[in-house]
Amino acid sequence: MDVSFERTGERGYATVVTLPGRAPRRMDPAPGYDDDIPHDLVHYLVEAELGLANAVYGRALAGGGSFRETEEAPGDRRRRARAQRRLNKREAALRRGDHADMATSEYFAGVCDIAWRRKAGARPPEWAERRRIPDEDIAKVGRVVDRLDAIAPLWRAVPVGGSLTFTWPRTTANPEPAR
């Protein structure tokens, strides 16, 4: 599965997942735009680096998540409604499954974002200024922060209309296609 983070405007981005042989699915607008590193990209790096197979991107690989097809389903209205019901049923089944990876992803996305901003000299949100990283999480946070250090300059360089693409679960961006 390819996961792309598209810069859709000066202060906006979309997250697009593409499985082989299927129409791309996107979340547009995606939450938490940031000039340095958007929220969904932090989640991607956390989940890939920590091997969280049942969180946002693992669910997307299984056909779930908040991503919607970019092309309308072929056929009449009833066929599209059936396709949407199947998608809703699949997502409900994924939600009933293992919640640990999703909770872990949320936790580490927040903690790693704060740690990375501190390291980069940016001011974290006011509520996080005195938050301490638990000793047992320091090594994991350090691994993700190293990935954020490597990816943030790549994201900053993406022009409006451009994108940064990864193949799940790799944490290095795919090279730009030849033009």
C-alpha cells in the first residue's frame, strides 16, 4: 500500500492510501496541518517505526479507516449504497478488534510530536510544556524522533500540489518519479 501526503494548499493537506488494483482513497482535508510535519504523517511514522499493524494505516490496508474512494463506485445508486454499507461493516469489524495499537498510536503520536518540537527548538503546545516522557518510552520516542528529523525537511520542501509518498510500512519516502 502506498501512502501519500499531498500538500493541497498553503495550509492544507490530504492523506491518500492506494492499494494495488484499487482506486485511491483519501482524507481531504486531513487533520492537523503543520508546516513542519502534519499530524497524519506523525501517525504514519509512529505506526511504521513501532510496528503497529492495527492502527490507522494497518486498518487502511485492511480496507477500513476514514479514507474515501476518490472515484465514484461504478453503477447505479443502489450499487454505490451497497458498497458503502460493506465499507461501513468492514470498518465496524476493525473497530471491534484490537484497540491496543490504535491507543498506542495516539499516545506516541502526541508524545513524539512534543519531543520532536522540543528537540527542534519549537515551542510545544502550552499544555505539554511540563509533560515528561516516561523512562520506559524514551527509546521508542527517540527512534520516532530520528525519523521525524529525517522526514520534516522533505515535507517542508513539498510544493502545493506535490506529495510525499511512502510504501507501508517503510519509514523512508519513495523517490520522486522521473518526469
